Amino acid sequence: MSRRQSFAALAVLAAAAWAPRHLNAAGQSQTPDRPVILAVGESTTAGYGVDRELSYPAQLQQKLAERGYHYRVVNHGVSGSTTQAALARLDRGLALKPSIVIIALGGNDAGSLVPIETTRANLGKLISMFKRVGAEVFVTNRNLPGGGQDSSSIFAELARQYHAVLMPPLTSGVAGHPELLIEDGSHPNADGYTIIVRRILEIIEPYLKKDLAQIRP
């Protein structure tokens, strides 16, 4: 090999060494991740009472794939989570740079006697921070126990204030139907989560794209 050929070969190796690579947790090279749909919530998001693969985020992942969408659904639901606890986990969610965020929180705040003003402030921080990283944010509406007849309006107000999308309550069409609930009469069973996913897809699908799976501007 001539000196000129040797220099050319070294140049190729150096370029390969400095080319940007994406590593997984094991340090192995991989292609960049698909855009993320992040599910933030409580026990109903976590999938309490059913196998994790039957939770709504897992079923949503399956339905998206069936329809040709190449998003990655990440479940950040934690049973018993309050809005304050969700704020404590915020950095983990922001690090994913999600394209879509579905927030279903507030019920455990009421159960923990958190003032509704605190719930409002915490939700506002969550929504604004996800919007800041470019996410399309969806917020589920709900009537908070003990919050009065107008408690659901805080979610509508927050959606308007931060230009988020207001969704019906997560368990709309499921709550009050024993055949769609586990034995505690509160949390959905697998069939209940299937209905939840169907309703979520109806709302978020206009914001999805199949080519490169990018969020619509």
C-alpha cells in the first residue's frame, strides 16, 4: 500500500470514529429512537390490576403499529401518583423529548386533600414544560372529588392557557360498567383499556403522521 493510500485509509477510519452514533443502555450502536408518545398519569395509566402489556399505553402501542404509525409509547404512569410526584419525575419525561404527552392526573391530589390551587399550579408547570420542548400536550378532564361542580373547569382553563388539547375523562365510557372493570369496581380491565385506547386514538390520530412519524406543525 502506497503512502497516499495509507493516508486515505486513515482518513476514512477517523471519519467513522467521529461520526455521531446513538448508543443504547448497553453502549451498543443503534439508530435514533422513534418519536415518543408519553403517557403521564396515575394507576389507570400504569395499568393497575392488569398485566402491563394490557395497560392502555401498551395497547396504544399495538394499535399504532397496526395502523402503520411508528411511534414509541412510554408509560410513565405510577399508581398513587399526585401532581407533585409527577413533577418530581418531570426530568425523566423531558429527557425523552416526546412528540405527544397525554396527562391524566388529579384524582390522587383530591384523595390526599391537596388544595385545588396546588393541583392547578402543578399541572400548569407540567404542561408548560412539555410544551417548551415542543410536545403536543393532551390533558384529560375530570371532576375532582371534593372540588365542587366546577372542578373540571381547571383542566379546561389550563388547556386554553397553555394551548393544550382537552380530552374527555380517561375512563369515559368505562366507569360505571362492571363488565369493563376489575373486581375493585374502579379500575378498568383489559376490555376497559381497549375502549380507552379507541377513544384516545380518535383524538390524537389527526396529530400523527406516518412518514417519519413526525408531529404535524
